[in-house]
Amino acid sequence: MPVVQHTATSVVTIERFIIEEERLHPTATGELSGILYDIALAAKMIANKVRRAGLADILGSTDSSNIQGEIQQKLDVFANDTIVKAMDHGGRLCAMASEEEPGIIPIPDGFRTGKYCLLFDPLDGSSNIDVNVPVGTIFSVVQKITRGRHGEMEDMLQPGRRQVAAGYVIYGSSTMLVYTTGQGVHGFTLDPSIGEFLLSHPHIRIPDDGRYLSVNDSYEAQWDEPTKLLMRKYRGLEGGRKPLSVRYVGSLVADFHRNLLGGGIFCYPSNKRATGGKLRLLYEASPLSFICEQAGGAASNGVERILDIQPSELHQRVPLFIGSKRDVDLAVQTLAQRSELVEA
């Protein structure tokens, strides 16, 4: 498959990169490119607000809660509104869905509609905002499959393998946008002095064997025995493996980003309190899984490939094991003991 080559000394903006990628596909209409431009613009606006969060009256919680019953942070609401307003008028989308809203977000009357749907988590890890831990935005783009002008639930509830683009933005010491359209994974760092995302991490590949284990150990008492065994294997306490170093931020984007670049696995297993998992399939697990696989990694719920799961509801939750391929394979092999225990 053709790829655009850039020299080490060339300065490549995200706009230039997208245009050059689009030229490799003569039948491209430019709509998907436009969606990526709009997301980059929204990311700049959110990054600016996040940077100023400690100086402005933006920290802390609102009095409302989202569809999951979680108290919404002020920046959550700002990020959600910013993305919606940046995306709803371009004529490229037929509908949107957000982790922060209960149902489909329609394109307002009077605006043109397009052939794509956008699903997004506007500010992942927002509970960490007050302590200055990196937060992020996650997004997924799927093509419309129904015939009407506006997007319907059937358009939203597509398995992850049908995504045409996915990405995330991490607002940390620097702001980075990482995305894929199925042609590999590329990362862009925001240069605040010129207000542009510049290509900084072309053709990202995750190592087959990881260095890091990212898991919340506070749930250990709630895990089943195969999950506990898996964690002992990762730590080198079973199976003779080299132990992974434990690194857990508690912000999915931050943990995933570190592991994508350095190798490792992020785990959020099911537990007695959340038997169906905690992370959202459409807004978190599916887009990050598309990115991970494009970078040579893997992602599973412990039984099934994440990208093969058929969603049944907009805010569906799943367990997640995502990262370096061999580490994910170990999870699938070890957790297969659950079915063996049931059969016994």
C-alpha cells in the first residue's frame, strides 16, 4: 500500500499530511479530510482551555451529571460543546454521539448533512483535571449505512472494524494528536508558537513485547482467579516471564499513549462490581483498538477481538486488554481458563 515519505528535515503540518495522503486515493471526496481538519481545530481550542485551567474559573465540577451518572467536570462540558460546534455545520456528518450525552446528537436544521458519523469522548480522564494529570479526547468515524438524510442508531452501532478513522488527542506537557485512517498510525505535536500540529511521530509501531503494565490494582479483590493469575504472569511471578514495570496514570489516553510508544498493555478487566467491564465500547475501546491494531498491536475483551464486537447500545461497556500483541495474546490464553472452569 503506498505511503507518503517525508525527509527528516521537512516540516509537515497536519493539513499538508492529510492532503498528501488524500492524493493517494483518487476517488476521495475530501469529506473525511475535512472531518480531521475540524477535529484538529477543536483540539487546539480545548488545549488552550486545558492549559489555562489552573488560572481560570474552569476547574471543578458542575452540578449536573452525564448519562453514566458521573459528575461532569466543567472542562468536560466545554470540550463536548466545542467539538459539537466545530463539527455540526461542515456538511460532512449526518450525526454525532458523545459519552457525555444520552442519545444521538443530530445535525441542526438548516445545515447540510454528510455520509459520516462521529462518536467521541470529549475529555477522557477528566477526574484527574484538578491534579494536573494529562487528559485527552478520543474520536471515531464511521460511514453512514442507512438511507435517510440524518444518522440513525443503526449507523452508530457498527462494529469497530468498520471505522474509517479513529484517533485521540493527549493534552499533556505538549499536545499531541494521533490518528489512523487505516494507512498506519501517525502522531502530530502542537507547536503553540505557530498554532499548528506538526508531524512528529510518523508510522508509529508498538513493540510486540511490552515494557509496561497499566492496571488498577485496587480491584484485585474483585477479580476472578484467571485474572489474578494473568496479573501474576505479567509481574513475572508465574510462567517464567520477564516482569513488566507497573505504570498506571488512571487516564486511559495517557496510559495508552505511553504504551503505544514504549510497548506494554493496558488492562481493565471485568470484576464483581462491573461484570460487563467499565470502559465504553464506542467512545474508548473501539477507536483505540483500531489505532493499536494499525500500529501492530492487539485489543481484546479477554475473549473476543474488540473490533469484532457488535454493539447493542450507545453507551455499552466492555472489559479491555490492549497493547503489545504478545501481551494481549497472553491475556486471551490465560482468561480462556474461565470457560474451562465452567465446563469442569
